[in-house]
Amino acid sequence: MASKEISFGVGIPMIVVGALMAWLWAPLEVDMQSTVEFVGSLIGILGVVFFISGLFYAKEPVMH
């Protein structure tokens, strides 16, 4: 069973913020353009990782 909280609550917003940073904010920066692109890409990639991990997350019952 997938975790919607992880996939849609964390993964999708991170992907969106990373894309906005890399595509919209980075061209406006003159001095630190490559750094902003790197950070935006890193946030987007981590968002994809969180999204995929949320799809595979399942709570296992603890046997006593």
C-alpha cells in the first residue's frame, strides 16, 4: 500500500519547487546562476526519490 502523504505531500511539492528554481529563478541570477541551478536540480531529484519511496512504502505489522 502506497503512502499518499509521502508521495503527494512531500515528493510532488519538492519536484515543483526544484523545477521552478532551476527554470525561473536561475536565469535571473547573474553571479550564482550555476549554484541556483544545481540546488534546484538537487531538490527536484530528491523529490523524485521521495515520490518513488512513497509508492513502495508499506507498514508491516509487528508480530509479538
